[in-house]
Amino acid sequence: MVALLLTIIIGIHFHTLAQKHNENEWIVILMGLLVYTIPFLILILFTSLTFFSTGLNFVSTLELIAIPTSIVLCYILRRIFISMWENKEYEELNNEIIDDIKFD
């Protein structure tokens, strides 16, 4: 249940981030949710490999590890997006300033 709630929150956050920087919202949301689900896919893989020998306690422990890992990965992706978009905006601003300089 917590994972589903975090999925919705992360989707909304990446949507507002993309709108703020005038980027394609759908691609940014899908990349954010994909990065969020990677630890859970690893959880499913480990669970399917070790379910018969360990039982359900192991699944709960892995889920507790997967949620913070997903949040950290989403934060890293967010920082990457922000640095890419701000760098692009900075370069566009510099090009406009350089174009405005007139040499007599």
C-alpha cells in the first residue's frame, strides 16, 4: 500500500518538474516510475528464487529495503534532470547574450 501511494506521489512530482522546465511530461513520468520500480523488480526476482526456502518474512524485509532504495534512485534521477535542464537554459541564455553583443 505504501509503495502504491509513493508511486502516485512520484508520478505527480516528476510531472510538475517537467512542467516547470517545459519538457515532455509523459517521458519524464515514465522514466521516474521506471527508476522507482527497478528495486521492486529485483525484489520479485529474489522472491521467486528464494521463496520456497525462506518464507514470507524475507519478502517483508526486502520490501523494506526496496522502498528507500527506490526513493534514493528517484532523487538521483531528479537531480540529473534538473542539472541537464538548467544547463540547457543557461547555455540558451548565454547564446542570447552573445548574440546581443554588437561589435562596432
